[in-house]
Amino acid sequence: MSIPEERIESAKIPNEEPKTKTQEVQTIFRDSTAQTDPYTPKYKIDPQKIPEVLSLAPFKFGDQLPASMTEMQYIENTRETLAFSHALPPTSDEASFALRRRLMED
């Protein structure tokens, strides 16, 4: 098996080096101390439809995030409270208001 002559000749031509080069360095140190909180744009929310994800808004990285069992329990309690408040009768009349008040006290 022989190598074609043109392939041998093309290997003899030197590749021209670029005039500038970009260098990158990877260290063994974490840059987490240099990181800031992620940007959060301003937003408007319909008061009738508040997304569940906003219950996590007070959590910050390094302070309650990543979530531990305490934060997971907080999230579950928030879900239960929200489900309970949706299950309560409306305050449209005196009887339903009294029932709602009794359920909340219990």
C-alpha cells in the first residue's frame, strides 16, 4: 500500500501560525465566591393566579439553597396551606363566613 505523492507534498507545506491566540486557564478553585445572585427582571403578577414558584422567591443561594429537608418541609407546608385556603368556603354570606372562621380556627 503506497501513499499518494500529493499527500506527502502537502504535509511538507508548513501551516501558518495565527498572529494572535486566545488562552484559557482552568483552575482547581471554585469561582462561587465571585458569583452574584442571578438577575431577576421586574414582573407583574395577576393576583388571582400567583405561580407556585414564587413561594421560593425568598430563598437565595448559600442561604436556604440548595434546599435541605427544612426547606422541603417549608415548601410542603406552603402547598398544604394553599390547598386548604382554596378549599375554604367563600365569605359571601354570614353562614359561610362563620364556617370559614371555624375551619381556620380548627
